[in-house]
Amino acid sequence: MFDTILIANRGEIACRIIRTAKRLGIRTVTVYSDADATARHVTLADEAYRIGPPAAKESYLRIDAILDVARISGAQAIHPGYGFLSESAEFAEACEKSGVVFIGPPVAAIRAMGSKSTAKKIMQEAQVPLVPGYHGTNQNPDFLLQEAKKIGFPVIIKASAGGGGKGMRAVFQPQDFIEALGGAKRESMASFGDDHVLVEYYLTKPRHVEIQIFTDGQGNAVYLFERDCSIQRRHQKVLEESPAPGLTPKLREKMGNAAVVAAQSIGYVGAGTVEFLLNEDGSFFFMEMNTRLQVEHPVTEMITGQDLVEWQLRVAGGEQLPLAQQDLAISGHAIEVRIYAEDPSRDFLPAIGRISHLRTPAESTHLRIDTGIREGDEVSIHYDPMVAKLIVWDTDRTGALRRLKNALEDFQVVGVTTNIGFLGRIAAHPAFAAGDFDTGFIERHRSELFPETAPASDRILALACLDVLLRRAAEASSSAAASTDPYSPWHFTGGWRLNCDNHYNLYFLDGETPVTVTVHYRQSGFELELPGGEMLVRGQFNADGNILADLGGTRIMATVVRHGVDLTIMARGCSHTLMIYDPFAPDTEEAGVGGGLTAPMPGKVVAVLVETGAQVEKGAPLMILEAMKMEHTINSPREGVIAQINYGIGALVDDGAELLSLRIEEGP
């Protein structure tokens, strides 16, 4: 076993590796960029070294800088985590030449699986089932279009060099192929430095089932069962569970053995994942092999009771696998959801900002949280916007699902938009509970999973009012105690008025809708005039800062977080933000951007698809932004003429920047 390891990564996976290393008595060293100087993984490690500016290519992707840290710190091995350099054959080879153990597979195995095209060829020779497709080297667009027509539409274009949904496009009509190919190639080059793609037949209702395999240097190999990763958005996983619902023991064994054959065919050593598409008839097809630890590995750990990072360390240190296949068994059911800073209602656009409030459910044998984020940390444009992974376990799927729904209700994040509510809707969906899903689940149930934003309920408004009123009372009490005249009427908050009912108006903005609530002060509490009628409320803050409220005879606990003039109210899994405003203040309407052609988030312009003076139709693509390695197309909101283009290819733009201006042509 190693004495010191370097973790060439950041965030939750770095923290997770540190946890196992500390348990095993191994000293840990981490690296960090300027953006991560105070990050959680930096504070948890025994030592941490700065390796460059925030941009990943100038820090976490710098092989030379990472190897310098290994030499200076005396690290005997490097754990790459996932992402960044985890599947870089160049990095693994550089480690080998430097005399540092790469905690991962051999260089040859990474190279073999690093190219989807090469991987398909190897799997074909090993008689692992493949989806029909073109996996060759000819990248001429017209040639690829012809191959797609031979395969038959729909087809899917995939980046040969990577995964995670980057450089991937589903195409349903031949006329859309060339444009989709261009987008896939640009995204692949930005993410992996390689724009080579392959084209395959697109199964319309497949499930995405992957097998966790492990091998050692002595020729031993096992599979640690499967994970169902079918719930996806934009070809990226949202929720993973194990075991896969409805998978028979016979099919599980067949897929597991196929995965082991795939690993052994390339001389694999260490942790890996073989991903399959599972068809409705029980047939399955090789997709790719990830030569690293997966984001979703905790669900496997929860159902097997094994620590996969410990297995990695032992195998990399030359030890045999801790267990043989006959020693492994499935216990219970585990589900993992990825909590992201993103806006599901805006096509899952990543969100950035500072997390002003973070409260998570308590960890236990039934619940685990993997995170690299703390309250006060910033989610930046430079890295993946994952906030945390929430993993639940129970003796069966029904119990695990119940725990998931409760845990999501208790998971509170304020400061950035998150997908928590969206995850809760998936967990509560009857089709998901029944195991009736595939990779098209989210799109198929869009109306239920993406409901229209509802106005604040009377309960939410009542809690907002109660928070304002209790805070004012506390401030008045504090002010009176510090005053030379504690009995001054200026400290009184009871809403007294001469010859009038003692009342007060509170003004909120619910989105763009003004809402007025009139508060009447009563002996037994506050009587509120709400949109749905009157309600008598009272309450108090507990030691944790939560409101213990009585709303018309219903007692609940809620959390209200104030950020400037914004109030975020969280109660029973519902989260709603209101703004306190003064209706008598002068209007301060911000200048809008003609045509609404603004950047939805910070990013880089990678393509300008129009010229000044061009006539465009509503919905026409105008510009493509790249943010967090994903492309986002800016479309025309209406028919008009491009009056001005403010940014060229390669330009970095801020959130809300005016990218283009559109002139609306007046009719005769």
C-alpha cells in the first residue's frame, strides 16, 4: 500500500478519495487552481499545491505541473479521479516515465478504449454485441451522411474520443445531418481536443445499463453488477440506480460476463465500466468502456458493501482483488441523483453564483452525500456545476425511492438555481416508480416534469410575511434593549394607527407579478389578507433559524433565507423565491436588449452563423456559445434583420451580454 498519493482532481471526487485514503492511513496531496484556493478538497488534504489559473487547460490539465507536485511532495502514486486527465493515455504514460504509479489501467488499455472506433473494432473481434454503425476513419461530411443513410435514420453522432454527452447529436432526418455533425465536431474538439466522430443506429427506446468491472495484475476479474443510468438529459446521466429494475439474474450474468470479456480482451487492470444499450427484447449492445472510476460508483458501493477506491489503491499497489465473483452479492437497492447548479426550465443551462445557504439531510447507513461544496463556495464557469451527489439505500427499491423523495425535500440550496425540484418530480413520477422508463423518459414526460411556474401559494406568502414580521420584531426588541429609552413608541412594531385598524401592507414581487398582503395585528397573531382569503398566522424561530409556524391551525417547519431583497422560502420540498419591493419607489426599468439576443450565461463564441444585414426567420440559429464544454445555440426570437454583430468567434462574453441586435422590419 502507498504512503502518499496525489489526487489530480478537484471537487467531490477529490474529497471522496481523501476520505478512503485517510481511513487507510495514507497521506494525501491535492492540487488546485486559483479559483479553488479555498475549496473543500484543498482544506481536507494533508498538503495542497497551486498549479495555475482557473481555466482547466492552464491548471488541472497541465501534466507537467501535476508531475512536478508529485515529485516535490513525494507522492508514490497519482489518482486521477474522473474527468480531466483520468482517461488520458499521455498522462498515464508520463506518470510511468516519471516513476509514479498511475492509479488506473495500463496505457495500452486507455488508448484502446479512448477511441470509440478502435473500441468497437476490438469488441467486434471479442464477439461482444455491437450496435450497427460506421466506426471508421473517413470523416468527410458527405461520406458520413451516406453512411448514415445506409445505417438508416434515426442515427446518433458520437465523439470518438470522449463521453459525458459531449460531442453527441441525435439526428432523425437526413437534411439535419450536416448541421448536427458540425456541432458534434466542434463540441468534441473543445472537450477532448479531437473532432473524430462515429455514426450509429439510434435505438429509440433503449435503457442505458452499465456493468462495473474490476481486474487485477494477476489475471483475476469480476463484475460488481450493474447500474441503470437511463434517466438522462442531453445524453448526460441524471439519476442512477442498482440493481436495474426488471433485470433477471440470467440477463445480469450474461451482461456481466460480456463486460469481463471486454475488459480481458484489452489486458485491463483496475476499475472500469462497460456501458451497454439494453433493448426492449433483452438484447444488449456495447456502447463504450470508461477506463476510470465512474461518477455513479457510490450506488455499487451501497449494494455490495465494498469501497471501490480502496480496491483501486490495492490493485494499483500490486495486490489481488479482495473478493472473487462468488463472494460478491447484491444487498438491497441504491439510487443516486446528481444535484447540479442548472436551470431545467432553460434546457438545463448551467448556473453560476455563490451558494449563500446550504443545508443537507443527515447522513446515515441509508443516506450518503458526496460533495466538494460548502456554504459560501462559488459555482464558477470553469468547472462542472455539480453541487453534490445524493445516494440513498434501502432493502428494496420502494424503500429507497421513499428515502430519496424525503431526502430531496430536506436538501436546501440558495444562491444558485438547482435541479432539486426537477429531481423530486422524477422520483415522484408513477412511471418511474413502476420501473417503466428508458433513455427517453424525460422527454416523454416533459409536461409533468417541466410544469409551468405556479404563482406563490397562500402558504408561501404567509411564511414570507411571517419571516419579515418576526425579523422586524426581533430587530425592534434588540434596538429597544440597546436604547436609552427602551419604552419609546418608535420601537413598537404593532402597526398602531390613530383612529384606524392596526395594519400594515407588505409588498412582494413574485417573478414580475406584484403581490400585496395586508397584515392585521391581533392578540393571537397576525391576520393576513392573502389572495386566497384571510389566514391567522403565528410562529417563532428555532435554534437552527427555521420558522416553527402555525398557519391557520396547520403547524409546519420552514426555512426562509434572505439574500438582499430576495426571500427564498423552503417548506415540505417546495422552494419559491419572492422579492421584497417598494411600490412607491421610482421605476428603474433596466434597458432591454432588442430582440432578446443576449448571452444566457458566460461563455465563448464558437460560431457566428449570420452576417450583418441578413434577413432571418423566427427560430433561425444565429450564434453558438460554448459554456462548460457544452454548446448553446442562440436563435432569433422573431423575424427581422441583423442590425449588428457585437462579438466574433473566440470572444468571451458575460451573462446577459448583447450578442447581436435585431431590427424589426415594419410592414407597409
